Amino acid sequence: MDRNAHSSELGAFLKARRMELGPSEVGLPDMGGRRRVKGLRREEVALLASISTDYYTRLEQGRRTASPQVLDSIARVLRLDRDQREYMLELAGKDAARPRRQAVQKVHPQLRRLLDDLVTVPAVVLGRRMDILAWNSLAAALVTDFSKIPEKQRNYVRLVFTDPAVRALYPDWENVAHTGVSQLRMEAARDPQDQRLAALVGELSVRDEHFRQWWGAHHVAVRGMGTKVFRHPVAGDLTLDWDTLTCATDPDQSLVTWTAEPGSPSHDGLRFLASWAAEADTTAGAETAS
């Protein structure tokens, strides 16, 4: 994606956010009657941001750049949260000089060792574009056997949208999938020239109407922490907290873990799943040896 395309993405993002707000939400009088456009008008955003309507219009059309001060004002007017503001600044070209990152990404050795030591906690290492770089045996038991998936297709968002078994794990699939798209949107802002990411977005846009709709909405989120509910075929219903730990020496890699409150049914379910996975590994090893 070139600089002009990046500017177009910024414009589309600002327009999407503008259309989600009404006059009363930003302190403007609602004069009643039907408005010709959904959400705020461009001139209303410009007024509240203390810039000219022409300036804001050209910014939204991708025909000019803006200073950090102007972007801060627009972020305030559009009620952008921290993730959305970071995404907007990325699109505004703050990292435009970053070189392309085409090298195949490999899991950091320290994260690999940490994974191997986590015997009672499901964990994966996510890389750029949310590719799955590594996992432990309990993560494979919880989500899917990643080793059976071709390396180029080991992507978390891709699995959520295209793998029926993974999709069935999440009773609240739409919320999980929408969050994944929002996190992928942030990845696109950080590296707009990533051709593999562009190919992934193109594939999922063709295959899934939900993905196409959510990608066009320009919602963004960063990897952080939260709670997911799993409906597991072996361990039953599990409510697990997930956390993200970013690798200090490679910010493009992060360790994602799933844990449960000690003493809770979900904690017991994880322990049962760990025992089941260990027994399955032992049986598979014995069959291979014979």
C-alpha cells in the first residue's frame, strides 16, 4: 500500500467514525427533522476541531496531511479511544518510512522455552498479522492441532473465520471474530505494505460477509487482555481470562495465555484437559513406537 492509499484509509476511517456520532453526543443542538447524512456533517467536525471545513474535507478525501495538534483535536471531537487514536496516527504516516518486513518470522527462543515450561496453561505466540508462530500442547488441546495446519495458513483470525471446529468453540463467535478483525486492522496500520496481510484480508473478504462488513467499519483494537468463553468438546464450557505479554526484544511477537480463577469449574476443566492431552500424547507415542 503506497502513501496515497494510506491517506485514503485515514479518510475512510475518519468518515466511519464521524458517521457513528450524532449532534447531541458532541454537544451540538439537534434541530430535529431528517438529516441528509448519517452521523455528523464534515462542517460540524471542522467546527468542533477549530479547523476550516475545506481543511477537514481534504483530509477526509486523502488530499492533505495534518499536524499532530490537528489530529489530537479531531480525535477529541470523534471521541476516539486509545486504540483508535493510535490507529489514526499510524495511518497519518508517523511510521511511513518503516521498511517492508518480508522475512519469515520465527518464534523468539526465550518465548519458545517459556511455552515449553507452561504445562498447565494454554499459550501461543502470535506474530505479525496475528500469525501463530508457536504453541504448547495444552493450547493445541484447547483450540486445535496447529501442527496439522499448513504453516502459511496458521493465522488466528483466519482460523476463527474458516475452521468450523474453531468457530464452534466460541458460543459468542461474533464478538470474538469482530475483536479479531479490529486487532487485524491495527496490524494493517502498523505495516501498510505487508503483502501477506493484504492477501489475507482479500481472501477473508471474499469468503465471509461478516469479515467484509467489519473490515469496512474500520474498528480497531490492540492485543491486551479479556475473557473468552469456550464450549470445548472434551472439557465442556470454560470461561478463561486471556492476557498478552509482548516480547521486549521483538515487539512483533507476543505470548498469549488463557487462565482460569483457581478453584473455579473452568480451572478444574483446564486441569482435566491437561490430563486428557497428556494421556493422548502418551497413547500416540506408544502407537508410533509400535
